Amino acid sequence: MLVPRVWSSVRQGLSGALSRTAGSWAPGEGRKMDISGVYPPVTTPFTATAEVDYGKLEENLHKLATFPFRGFLVQGSNGEFPFLTSSERLEVVSRARQVLPKDKLLLAGSGCESTQATVEMTVSMAQVGADAAVVVTPCYYRGRMSSAALIHHYTKVADLSPIPVVLYSVPVNTGLDLPVDAVVTLSQHPNIVGIKDSGGDVTRIGLIVHKTQRQDFQVLAGSAGFLLAGYAVGAVGGVCALANVLGAQVCQLERLCLTGQWEDAQKLQHRLIEPNTAVTQRFGIPGLKKTMDWFGYYGGPCRAPLQELSPAQEEMLRLDFTSNGWL
Amino acid sequence: MLVPRVWSSVRQGLSGALSRTAGSWAPGEGRKMDISGVYPPVTTPFTATAEVDYGKLEENLHKLATFPFRGFLVQGSNGEFPFLTSSERLEVVSRARQVLPKDKLLLAGSGCESTQATVEMTVSMAQVGADAAVVVTPCYYRGRMSSAALIHHYTKVADLSPIPVVLYSVPVNTGLDLPVDAVVTLSQHPNIVGIKDSGGDVTRIGLIVHKTQRQDFQVLAGSAGFLLAGYAVGAVGGVCALANVLGAQVCQLERLCLTGQWEDAQKLQHRLIEPNTAVTQRFGIPGLKKTMDWFGYYGGPCRAPLQELSPAQEEMLRLDFTSNGWL
Amino acid sequence: MLVPRVWSSVRQGLSGALSRTAGSWAPGEGRKMDISGVYPPVTTPFTATAEVDYGKLEENLHKLATFPFRGFLVQGSNGEFPFLTSSERLEVVSRARQVLPKDKLLLAGSGCESTQATVEMTVSMAQVGADAAVVVTPCYYRGRMSSAALIHHYTKVADLSPIPVVLYSVPVNTGLDLPVDAVVTLSQHPNIVGIKDSGGDVTRIGLIVHKTQRQDFQVLAGSAGFLLAGYAVGAVGGVCALANVLGAQVCQLERLCLTGQWEDAQKLQHRLIEPNTAVTQRFGIPGLKKTMDWFGYYGGPCRAPLQELSPAQEEMLRLDFTSNGWL
Amino acid sequence: MLVPRVWSSVRQGLSGALSRTAGSWAPGEGRKMDISGVYPPVTTPFTATAEVDYGKLEENLHKLATFPFRGFLVQGSNGEFPFLTSSERLEVVSRARQVLPKDKLLLAGSGCESTQATVEMTVSMAQVGADAAVVVTPCYYRGRMSSAALIHHYTKVADLSPIPVVLYSVPVNTGLDLPVDAVVTLSQHPNIVGIKDSGGDVTRIGLIVHKTQRQDFQVLAGSAGFLLAGYAVGAVGGVCALANVLGAQVCQLERLCLTGQWEDAQKLQHRLIEPNTAVTQRFGIPGLKKTMDWFGYYGGPCRAPLQELSPAQEEMLRLDFTSNGWL
């Protein structure tokens, strides 16, 4: 397994890089990477003894690759990344890259709490095949995460990353919304190509699109619940947990939006809201994995402390799908 | 002045009505009132000594009536209703009705903390000319405002109101979001025609539209910031503070949405977000009134404890308009 | 009934006063009124048809007056003041003053949303017998309630009030914590004698005591849950909902604290926390009134939209008292 | 360096243990470890190039060990533990144990997001010398961290930990308050000896003391801001960031409380609130480290993304100490 060696060489090689001042990143001559489209934020399958089940991961990806997704995100919040070791995080990226068709973009969540660890993880993920890095806001010291601190953090990461960086704001997990002024400043960095915004505030999304219009900066809606509204205000795609189970439908919603069939889009969007809420806020990853089991994928258990759903919760989860005609 | 007499007769007449059980409202045979369209939530002008300036109110309404608004809301949150006496609240409605063309709907905010007071105010406002009542959630005891309590409150008000009732959820002021399950239940009441939703969560708006689709129930976006997105998910109009100063533009945005010109709509929506935020969350009613002064209306002072903007705040407010090409 | 005349004369007389600049209040030569001690925040009894039951109010006060309370607060949050008309608010004060022994202080909650209405209500309450006014922070426009706005509001009220003013911060209802810097500034006003602080943050209470130590300014804990801790950091008493039902016990806790019997105080405090939480956050005024029924007072119904407890809730409420040995 | 070997052996040894059911921990026959007293939560010193400076750590501990602290906490929130590698976390514990006198308790923060990682870290920290483990609530998936999930997490950790476990609730960082019912359940575990509660809600602390009185369970106040109030309601000590710079004063406050000199205690407590707030909520670890520099310790830089204070912030920080007579 290649991972450990890569990891340790990264750690050594970066100690000097990290003390350099920001701005050393050499921009390419052209436009930023196009990241438009729909991505499922892939779950990490575990065995009954809580080991990562790479075989099941590959099987899930094989099945998912039949849909017209633009690509896949591994180790977004739905990937249980805070529960994985560094080696596991890299191995998941490596396996995903090997199994996925070349034309599918592989986004990898590389955020850590410290700037240094995030840089190291980002570089390592690039080395094992990630096409772009999705970097969540550090959050444990959220009271100190001012715009200035976050701008410094992301600038350093983008300076040192060999692959494009996507900002990632997910207040339900981090208790922190990446401020619009920081997003606007960071959009000017040649290696920062967009943001995955999971907050659901489309006024904010519209404002970000508006204020970054000269920067070739792209917004991905962070949930299927506001994918239509996101497109309406200028988002170019979405990273949607629901796409792990209703992949065809989420891709169809994208197509309806892109072709201006807003009436049909609205009808479809409406039927996706409750299932989407069910596998995100309402029942979380345990709900998403349970639903994957129903839809022919491998969901399986979560790592502790995440708990399985109770039978009553399963019933409610199922109802959110049946009442909208999906089961 | 007619008001006091009306008011006192209402108080006497209702004491019996309020002890009746809910459900006594006799529905008409037909459809619910159509409230689709754009409404400015009108401000209440005050003199330098903090008296209501009814003359200026009439002047503002005259000017605003030249735009293709569906109607007007008096005593929404922007009307400083918590600062008005009962008599003043009724007189504002009365004057507005007299000065407005007959084809403009007059919505009146009639919410009070108690159910009884809300019923009385609603009935009185109907008597002085309101076409529909917009009823904000009671909020002082928000910890006790369960779905059951809110359903009971609105049912009682709708039962006894001679005019249609519009629910009103504005968490930034009330600290309370009218729960979706309560909205769905209340949508079945024949005298409840819709909701003004000011929370800005379009996933929620989409879900409300979806789950009330058989009820002839209408959603109005509570702000110009998400008017386009609101239309995209099924709202039928908006109550927009910004329409007090950029009336033509908000009406144009409505027309672009209704005629499916989404690209132009998006461009216009983008340019309205910062001005909208400026006259709502950022600088509140003092900001809205200051802007009205700039745009040829009478803004004037607010009642205390609301404070005038500082010169530095005025500067920032102005910049939110000039940077988007509106001043 | 005297009230209406007083009220209307107040309204006329104050129109001039309100336009005067702040600072016109002529301080007495001496110290501020001593408000130390324990106060029950009295509930407002209603009949089955939701009329104020002044007879039951008087009966409750008679019974409560047998305990060594310093006085009583009418129309704190537990008095359902947002549900009362102006006339009812004044009549409650008037009746309470008539029935209470002369040596009991009568505090009256006079807060309204506007500064003008608060001044009028405060003056009127003084005229019908209140010894001091407890003024809650205005809160509907909480986003604009800066320290400057709140300082302006309270200064105006204190300038024009014939009786001492007590600040009142109750974030669970208002969504607003009166900022410490505003409290410190206001403590210098000769007619502002203290604060009822219901937030439960004793670090804040200690800081307020510390920074106002030269101002003869007094802090009352707003709940029996932190009465002991409040005394420990320098509070001089408390306004405790629980004192409506466990009056002897709350007075005993006060005595243990004042005489330095901290060990016994701690044991008693511990046994009061769950009952206190039950009649405040957990079950609110409906819970307090239900408990009053159990303890020989008249609790009765609340005005709508407050709802009665369900049987299951009543059971939990009872358990919070029985498990601590009070029932 | 011993650490890596220990770490890897732990990982192998535990894979079986983790799949065992909870409850396998064999309780000693006696009482729980006594953890009463004051502890500074030690900072982690870094060099200018952001390496851990173990020499400075030892120097700081030498100086701090001259005060009558009960012991020290390494890798509480003030130790920047989320920014350290696993090896660094263990090495800090190891060095601290070597340099500290035998009679000083060494508490080590061993919390990670997953249950498995927390168990491994706890076991490893025990092996390198920690006397007890302080385990912060997992928080990234806070929406799923029900009482049941947290009880399961802590039970597993306590079952498998060779050293006593202290619960750790710090909502300002985690956005999560360990529910009282979970604390009460967990207090019955023979290997869970107490809780470090940093929320500042003394009503809650009193309730925890009350409801765990038969369990030999101990509460440590998580901040010097409410140390006096904490003692008043039954806490037995505190973990106080301020003790890193005002060690003598915090120990004196403890002594005044333990000997019942509440009047002097109150005066001292008052003077510690502003400095305490300054080095915690207001300016965070950068503020604490800057203050350490002023008081003769090595503060030094934080790891990114934490930023240095601006000169204006330093000025305010200094004022919080000078205005209370500490500088």
C-alpha cells in the first residue's frame, strides 16, 4: 500500500513550504477548472467490526457511476471523515480514483482543524488521485475564526495545493458560516475555484454569485433540498446526499433546470425535499445508509458514536420516501 | 373619528364569540381569495414629535399606487405596529383604505400577543376596510408556542375573522418559526388563505407549497432577497420592504419570473440583494426610512427606542445602493 | 373605577415631557431605594371565561403576604402582562396595592415596546400605587436594540418616572440580554436602582455587581434556580416564580444565605432546582398555575394562546415536586 | 521516543476489546479517585516555525508547579489539541509526567471524534503517564449526539480505559451541552469520576451535584469566572485557564471558598472575572498566550488558523488586567 510512504514524505517536504509567505502559488494561464454538475457525497462503508470496507466502496461507486454525475465527493460530511485515520482517508481517495471512469471528477474532502494538517492532507490527496480538494472550515475554535483567520487559512492551503481548492461551508456541522466577504476575497485566488455551500440560504448564494461574477468562481448547492433554487440564483451544480439513493432523479432535476423546464423542475424538486431532509438533518448518515440498503447499495453501519436508527425512526424514514412515491 | 366606537363595540360583541368552540366559521362555497402579487409593507410616518403623520402616509401611498403592485400591507414589521396604540393601528388602516384605489388589496397586520386581542384587532381592521389580515405569531412566551398552541390560536382568529387570514412567520423578530406541520394543518381552514414567510428558507417554502397543494393555499416571500427563488419553488408573490423604494424594479422582477425570463430575472435579483439586506437586517426600519427620503418619499424618524442611523451607517447604506447602480 | 381617567390624563400630560431632553430628573439627596429581599412574581388569575379575577388575585396576595417576602412583583413575565389591556394592567396594580400591607414593596412591570408607551405606563402605575417599576427590554426589533438604543430608552423612562426603575433582562422571553456595558452606564442614573436578571449567568451577575459597586446599584436574581449562587456573587435578593408555591422555602434559603449557613443553603438550593425549572422553562406559566392549585392558591387557566398542560405533562410536573420531597 | 510503539500496540490490542459489549470494566472495591482542587489547563508552546516546544512546556510546568495546584490538565481546549498529531499529543503527556512532581495529578484530554480513536488515545495516554482522562464530547455530528449516543460513547471509553475518566462539556467549542440525564446515568459508571463543566450554568451544576450525590461523582468548574459560584453549589474545584497566569490568586480563591470566607472570596472573584473573560471567550488562546508572556511564562504563537492579536486587541486585553489591579 502506497499511502504511508506518501504521507510521511509529504510531512517532511512541507515543513519548509508552510513557512513561506502566501502567494507563491503559480497560476496557470487559463480559466479555473469547471466543476459544474451533480456529485454524490459518497458514504464510507464499514464492516460489522467497523473496519473500512473498501470492496463495498468500490461496488457502490460502480453502481453510482452509471448515472450522469459530473463526479463524486469522498469525505464530505457524509463520508464520516472525522472518524477515519489519515491513512484511511487517503486510501479511500486512492480506491475511488482507481475504480472511477477517467471522465468523472474526484473531489476529496481534505479539511483538518490546523492549517498545516490541512495542507498536508490536501497535498497527499492530490498525490493519490484527487482532482480537487473540498476544504471544510476549521471549527473547534469557532469563536476565533474571523474572516481574517479563515482567509489566511484558505490562502495558505490554496497556495500549497497542487489541485484546485473548493471552499466548504456547512454550518449545521461546524456552527460556522464562512462569511461572504471572506468568500469574495478568496474567490480571487487563482487556485480557489468555488464553494460548496450547505447552509441553504439562497439569498447568500445569490449574493456570492453576484459578487464573484468576475472571478470565474462557482457555487455548488450543498443539498438537494435547494438545488432548483440554487440553479435559479446562479449555482452551477450540487453536492447532494440524496444522489446516493435517488441518483437518476437528482440528475433529472439538474437537466430540467439547465434546459429551462422550470415547471417540471418544480414538481420534481417538491417531491425530493422530504426524502432529502430525511437523509440529512432528520436522520443523518445512519438514515442515509439505511436508505442505501433499501435502494440496492451497501449502506451498513456507521462508526460509533453514531447510532443505528430505532425501528420507529426507520418507519418515519421510509414514510418520507413512500409518501413522495419513491418507495 | 369613527375608530374608538368601532373598537369598543367590537370588544363587547366578541366576548361571547370567543368562548364558542372553534369551527363556527362558515366557509364560502368558492375558492380562497387570490393574494398573488407584490406588496410593499408600508412604513408608518411620524412627525418630529413622534405623532403619526397621516398626511404623509397618504402621500406615500399615492406615489406607491402608481406601480403595478397587487396591493399594500400596513403594519407588517416595517410598520412599527408594536409602537402604535390600538386607535392608531385602526386609523392607519382606515386612511390607507380611503386613499388607495379600489383594485388594490389592503392587507393589515393584526397580530397581538393574546388570541383575544388578535381577534378583536382583526375584526376591527375588517370593519375599517382591510381586505385580509396578516397575523404574526405571538412570541413573548415562545417557549410555550408549540404547534398545538399556534394551531389553536390561528384557528380561533380565522374562525372569527370576517376577512381572510394570512399567517405570518418572521423569525428574525419573533425568534419563532411557525412549524411546517402547523402551517399544513392550518392551510385546511377555509378562512386561512396563505402565509407570508420571511425566514428566507426556500427549502421550507418549497415544502409548504408541496404539502398544501390541494388547499388553494398561497405563499408570499417575505423579502425581495429571495423573491426569484421563492417564485422558482412555488411562491405566488412577495411582501418586500425594498418595494417601498425600488417599486418598479421589484415589480419588474415579478414580471420576469412570471414570464419565464429567468436569466434576466437572475441578473436583476442579484442587484437587489444588497439593497434589500441594507433596508432589512442590516439597518432595519431606520435604514428603510432614510432610503425613502432619498427616493422621494417621506421616511422621517422612527419612534423610540429605534434610533437614527449614524453618518457612518448612512454612508454604508448609500453604498449598498450606489454599488448596484440604484443611486 | 379610577383607572381610565388617570390613564388619559397621563397621556396628555406627557406629550410635552417626552420631547424634553434626558436628564431632567431631579435626584433626591440620599441613597437609592433599598430593594433587597425576595419577591414572588405574581400570576394574574383568570376566570373560566378569561376575565381577570381580581378577587382571586386578592386572595392569593393575602395568603402570600404571610411569608417574610420583601414585597411582590405584579406583571413580570409570570403575570401574563402581554395579554392584558392597559386598563387591566393598572387595575391589577391598584388592587394589589390596596390589599397588601404597607410595609411590602409593590414592584410593577411597566415595560412596553415603545419608549413613549413605557413612560406612560410607568407614570400611571406610580399613580395607582406601585413603589417601583420593573422595565423589561423592548424586544420586537431586537436586531436594532444596541446598547445605545437601550441606554436611551431606559434613561428616558427613568427621567420621567416618579418612582424608581428596575432594569429587567429576561433573554428566554426577549431573545435579548441587556449588555453589561449598558447596565453599567444606566446604574449611574439616580432613578435606576437595580436590575432583575433572569438569564442565570452568574459570571455576568458578579461582573455587574463589581462594576457598579460605587453606584448603590442592586441585583436581583430572576429565578430561584440560582438564588444561592446569586447571593454568593453579590446579588441582594431574588424575584422567584417558585416563591408563589414554595414561599417559606425560598425565604428560608434567603435567610440561610444571609446568615452564612452555606452548607444548609446548598442542600436546600439543590432541592429547589427541579421544581423551579418545572414552573419556569419546562412547563411555563401553565405549570406554575397548576402547581398553585396543588398548594392551596388559585392558579386557574391562562389566557390563550397559552395552553393547559396535558395529563402526561402534569404527571412530570408533579414528579419534579414529589421527587424532591415537596409534595 | 517511546510513543509510536505504544501507539501501534494499542491499536492492535484494542481491535478485539472494542467489539466487546460494554460493562466489562472491573470496578475496584473502593471509592472513586478524588480529583478535587484547582488545575491550570496548560497551553502547548510552539516555536516560531510552529513545532511543539517541549523545552518551553517543561519550563512553564516547573514554574506553575510552585503553586498549590492539585494538578494539571494537558490538552484541554487551551492546549490546542485539535492542532496536534497523535504523536505530539502523547509526547506532551509524557513530558508533563516526567517534569511534574509525583503528587500532582496529571489530567490529559483524550477526546477524539470517534469512539474507537478516543479509546485508543485514552489507553495510550494512560500508558505514558496520565492519571485520568478528560474526554470532550464528540461534536462534528452534533445533530446526532443524543443522550443515548453520548452514553454509549462514554461507557465504551470508560469500560476500556485503565485510568479514571472525567466527562468534559464545553458548549462554546462543541456547540453541544452534555445533557444532565446523560451525566446522571454516566455518573453510575465506576470508572467515571466526574465532569469538567465549562458552560457556566450554575443551576445546571447544582442539579448535577444534587442528582449524583450517591455516586461519589465530582464536578469541576471549567472556568475561573464562576469558580466561587461553583463551590457555592457543590463543585469541588476548577480547571481554570486564568490559573496559567494568576495561579496564586486562583488558589487563594479556592482557599477562601473552602474555609468559608465568602466575603473575601466574593471580592477576589469579582476582580478575576474580566481577566478571565479576556483570556477565554474574548481573546481566546492567543489572548492567554500573550498574557503568559507578560507574566513570565512562555506563551508564544499559536498554530494556524489561530491568529495573533492586533495591537488594539492587546491593549484591550491589558486593560482587563490593569483595571483590576493585576498588572
